[in-house]
Amino acid sequence: MFYDLNLPYPTQPNIAQQQTELRKRVDLLIKFGYQVVAYNHTITGKLDKANPINKLETYNDSPDSPSGKQQKIEQLSRITVVIEDASQNYGLSSTNNIISSYDIVAVQPTNEKIFQNACGTLEVDIITLEMGSRLPFYIKHGPVGLAIERGVYFEICYAPAIRDSASRRQLISNAQSLVRVTRGKNIIITSEAQKAMELRGPYDIVNLGTIMGMNQAMAKDCISTNCRAVVMHAKTRRNTHRAVVSFEPISSLKPNELWKVGDDKKNINVGKTDFKGKSKVKRIRLSKDDEEEEENEAEISQDMEI
Amino acid sequence: MVRLKNRWLLFEVIFEDNSHLHSSSSFSSSRKQEALSTRDVYSAIKDSVQINFGDYGVGCIAASISVKYFSPFTNIGVLRISRDHYHIVWGAMTFITQIKTRRCLIRVLHLGGTIKQCQLSAINYDRDQILLLKRHAELHDDNKFIDIDELFKQSKSQIMAMEQ
């Protein structure tokens, strides 16, 4: 399963031309065999606007596959906050409604102090750097190690390398130093393609990764396993209790999953959580201090998300 | 003596001007555009190696690179390169944005150790493209679509005609 976690979303999505351009890019991603795409919205300064990203309707009418199978791509939304001032409070916590309306949160630090801050404390999924131009600071082992420990990932965008030769040089040099510092761990490769022609196939990117100093297995992880880890990290940050348990109503269970609540179809009162429903709650691996809170939330029937 | 081992790359050229959905249905439209020849693709790749990997890169690959096949209809091609340097050529192909005057991108479909496997996957790819064309024709009620079996045969015989 291949991921592209950075497809810039049009700044003015209402203009038809930009919309078709976006569609072209997504169509090409599907053709290349990607299965997940994240639309990226970049913000400099204050977070005050609501999430502008509208996911495209699924591609039901696409005649792209010869077998006639439906071609689908999972669509996510992502926000990238460019941080220029360390003292300013950007409200990057999951309690912020604007932030939590996005699936993935990324930050782009612009100086060393903020970079350290982002690696050590900020509650984000991805740290991205503008690798197509000269970085204003060295990437150091200390903060990077901290970020790896916390499960935060670093991003390399390959589109600048395809656009022009000067940024290609910078990107290769920056990417190599990032790979050296992280020892190839916790890196994801994304496109950041403004146009469809800047996208490349997954295996072409794996080969590009080998040019940046990774080996093939590592490079492949950068567009598959590591990206999945980012999505999971984002999910656990957003809607779980201490990243261990999440709640879902019984009504959202699929018929083949009903065994999890120890019941078959006919006994379940779909959509209602009455007192009877409470007794059907199944408790899974909770530590003691969680138990109390559990009681309060037990009105919602729960199921563990794996 | 150790024999020289090769890698065979099966690649596809995707152009900006025909929408990629119809990339292969351009039997007629790409005809109007100047069709690319094997030589054009070869020189584009070599130029890209020169730009991205310099004289050293060109020196490494010059002895063994050859474009064995390129079909201007389906826009797929087969390329041979010595095993030690295939990543240079592949990297250079990734960075190509233009061949002659047409903006395009190159995607590698298959990387193999023998020409046989490349031929097989080229035939598979052609078959998929032809079926896709047929579905397109059906969707648009296009009745003048040609005999598919004939197309299958043509593509197979062309691809199998490649020699070491």
C-alpha cells in the first residue's frame, strides 16, 4: 500500500481550473497505484480559518481499470503550520477544534530553536523542512533522536527536485544529511506536486531514495510503512483516551464484527444506548486508573480499535 | 571471465498533452503530434544522465546502454543497462520532464534480469491497455473499434521481435 501524504490543496478551490488540476493529480496517483492521499493546506500565521478541504467524491465512474473494478483512493486532510516565531502560541493541541478537524498535523519550523521545540514537545505528526532551498540550520542528532523516540516523522518532498536543477542539488544534499542523522529511520517521502507532471511512480521514488543515501528496503518503507505509522499516530493523537482506547457506538460495527460484543444481530438495539446496552459493554485491557473514567463513558458502547 | 550482467527496464512515457486516462487511446491523436522514435528516447535519457550525473555517469553507462524497443502507440519501451549502473539510469529517467518539445514523465513498469520477463510484462501491459480502450469505446458507444484479438497479436509479435 503506497501513500502520498502531501498533495497541495488548491488555494482557491472554487475555481474550476484548479479543481480539474487537482483531479488530474489524484487520477494519476490512482494510476500509479497509490492507495492513500492527503490533501495539504499550508498556513503561515494564525490558525483562524476553518478546514477548507473538501474530499472529492469517490471515483466510481472511473473506467481506468481493465477488469472494471472500482478504483478507490483513501483521502485524508492535512495541515502544515509554518512556525516563524517561537514565542507565539499557535494552539497546536488536539483540543483546538480547527486542528482536530484535520487528519494529520505537520509543522514547518523556520529556525533552529523552533526545530528543537518541534522535535521535543509539539504535539504533531510530521516535521517538514523546505528542502528545495538551503536550510537555515544544521539538523542535529539530539533533537532528531528525541523526535524519533516520540514517533514524529520527518518529511522529504521530491517535487522540487523534479522542478529545477538548483533545488535538486539542495534537496539531495539536505535529504542525505537528514538520512545520515536519522540513520534512515522515521522518514517519509511525499510529493508536494503542484502539477500532475511532477508526480512519480512509487518504485521510481524508491530508486530516488537510494540516491538520497537509503537502501531499497528503507526507501520503500518511506512511502508505505512509515506513512501508515504517521496516519496511525495521528489517529491515536486525535480520538483516543491516552492513546490506548477509543470508543465507537455498537451501531457502527459491521455485521461480521458483531461477535466482538458477544451478541448476534437480532439482540442489538441499533443506534440506541439504553441501560441494557450498558451491560453489553465489553472491557478490554484497561489499567486500574482508567477504570473510573470508563464508567462515565460507558453509556457509549465501546469497542477497541486495533 | 565473468560475464557482463544486465538489467532490463520496461518503462512508460506519460505525456502531459493527452490526458493520461486516454494515454493509449491516442492511436489517432498522438499521430498528429510528432511521434517519438527510439533515438529520441535514447538521447533524452543520455542527456538527463549528463545533467544529473555528469561525465562520470555518462562514462559508466555509455558502454552498455541501449534502448531496445519503443512503441509510439502505447508509449512503452525497453532499455538495457549493465547491472552495476541501472540506478543511475533509473534516477536520470525519474528527473526527465521533457522529451523534444513535449512535456512528459517516465515511469518504470518493470525491472528484470532477463529480457524475457520484460517482454512478458510488456505484453501484459499492452493487453490491459487494449482492454481499457475497449471499455472506453463501449462507454462512448464507439462502434468502430477494431478487432481486439488482432491488436493482441500485433503487440505480441512486435514485442517478441526484440532481440538480446
